[in-house]
Amino acid sequence: MAVIQEQCSESQEAVVLPLILPQLRAKYDLSKRADTIPQSYAQMGGEELDRRIAAARATLGERLVILGHHYQRDEIIKYADFRGDSFKLAQQAAMRPQADYIVFCGVHFMAESADILSGPHQKVVLPNPAAGCSMADMANIAEVEECWEMLHELLGDDAGLIPITYMNSAANLKAFCGRNGGIVCTSSNAPAVIKWAFMQGKRVLFFPDEHLGRNTALRYGITEEQMAVWNPKNPMAADDADEEIERAKIILWKGYCSTHMRFSVQQIEKARADYPAIKILVHPECRREVVDAADFYGSTEYIIQQIEQAPAGSQWGVATEINLVHRLAQAHPEQFIFCLDPIVCPCSTMYRIHPAYLAWVLEALVEGEVINQVRVDEETAHWARVALERMLAVH
Ligand code: SF4
């Protein structure tokens, strides 16, 4: 069985590296964060990069640990000492105290979490500092604090609000939750975290992913009528915004993952029509209707586990990032696995970890120079740790 898939334009190498070629610098004048790699690395061929990454890695030995998120491309993931989702990788960082350098092949908030959980002598490096997460960037501390104040003004002393931030958020938002009696969640433990939050208070403010919040709350028994959506760009726009918030048990931040928003019910219907025995497996960052139409839903680690445990001959239509789906398909030729999105599109921010950046930062480490280090200040790290530790205590 073959599924025809095309490449989306965002997935081309050209999106990542031309930013650093001189003739395009003027055009991309505002892309300062990406405009820092030496041109010699930008112009190196794949084989040379490969050879230089392997050599630098061998020289650094035990002093280095490379962490690779499941959504990284094959040319990067093959160098990872550990693969995992964001939280699992941050824990791996904490479990390798002998490593002086933790090179995190993922996105910015993940490197921050690794810095928070690793030892003071360890340095966390994000090969390309422009690798952010578009969803995490949809909530910033100024907007969240403004929202918090407005909600308390409206709801008064009896608000009983507990903030929950998804792991995919900046360190200062995790710290905000730590300071305000709140907690962090991952896509695996979100149901248990919501239950915990309702044992502490009356209402939840959930950010930055509206969809993970809604999908989890629905399964906890909260109805759509008991949810309100907070649009940070225009918070109280609706005429009945006050009443909606007053009756809400959960207030969902209007943020989303552009990768998981590509999946639709139509894709699921088509997969079922084409392959009647197909099982649909989706990530909870997808829209509610996609999750409702699926057979199974769960975190990245859950998706991997489902496929690893399935018998030969199983058929899967999967709604998550394409690099992971391709690897699962390659690792399990005895099953039929494909991505539900016919236009193959990787997470464009994860994709910014190009091998040229990895070679550059590793060779600098060999020379004793730390490039693109991610550091979280002590005060922020303390309160973020409080929120993360609350999460770890929840079962
Ligand atoms: S897949 Fe979505 S949530 Fe994950 S890093 Fe990319 S943009 Fe962020």
C-alpha cells in the first residue's frame, strides 16, 4: 500500500539556511537571531558536516550529551544520545551530571527546562537560537499577568483560579505558575494535573494551548458551556464576555500548534474510506473534532508506545509531526503507518536545527567556546522548579 504525499514548501532546506547567505541578509534584516552562523558552515556539504559532527562528538566524549526531540530530522536525531519528548529529555539532562555540555536539539523552551533541571556546572546549548516554538510564543509573561489581573478584578476574591501551563511555554510562565499556586503539565499527564488543580481551587486558567486544554477538560467532564476562551489580543471583545468567564470552570488561552492544526476530520474520513481497517491515532494538540473522530489520542510517547505494541499487519493513520511518523513507519515495516496530512510538513521551528548549526556549536565546544547557551536566571528557575515539582508529585 502506498500513500502519496507531497512536500510542503516550508519543509525545504531553503527556508532554514539562506537566511545566512550574504546576498539575502538585507532582505532578512530582521532575522537577527538566525543570522549568526559563520558562512563557512552554511556552505558546507552534508558529508563534511556529518564527518565534523562525528569527530567533535568523539573528542568531547562523556563531557557532552546530545538530546534529540522526536520531531528532529534524521540527520540530527542520529547523533542524539537520548531521544524523547520535551519532558523526558529535560529529565535525561538532569540524570547526566558528568556532562559539562548539554546540546539540546529541540526548541527554546525545552532547552530552558533542561537548564532549570540540570546542575549549576552544566551548560545547555541550543544549536540555533531561532528555534522557538510558535505555540509557546503565543503566550508571554506580560499578557498572562494582564489576564490574571483582569480575571481577578472580574471574579473578585472568590476567583479560586489555578494557573496551569503546558510544558511548551517559556520558563517565566512556568515560574508564574509556581508563584501563584499553579503547576506545569505535559500532554501525557494533563488529565491528572487538571484533577489536581480542581482539588486546589474552583477554576483553571490553562495556557498556551487551547486545544490540549479543551480536549483534556472534556474528558474530565467539563462541558463546552463551562469553558471560556481568552484571546490575549482582544480579551473581552464579546458582549457577554463577563458572564462567560463567570460561569467558566476553565479559561483556555487562545494558542495553538500550527503543525497539529493541519489535521482535519476530512483527512480521517478519507483514510477510513481508503483503508477500512485503519486505526486513527492523534495528538491532543489537534482540534476537538479531530480528537473526537480518532480511535486513540495521546502524547508523543503514547503514540510511539501504541505502535510499538501493535501486532504485525496493523494499519495506522497518525496525526502528528512528520519526522516522527516517518521514523515509526521505517522502524515498523510489518505495519502500515502514514501521516494523515497529505502535504508533508515538518514542525518548521524544530527544523531550524540544521546540521550546520550542530557542527558549528560542537566544534566551538571542542575549542572551549560555548555558543548559543540558554540560561534561566536563578529566581525564575526557582519558581519554575516549584511548578515542575508539583507536577512530578501528581499521579
Ligand atoms: S510541533 Fe507544535 S508545539 Fe511542538 S515545537 Fe513545533 S510548533 Fe511547538
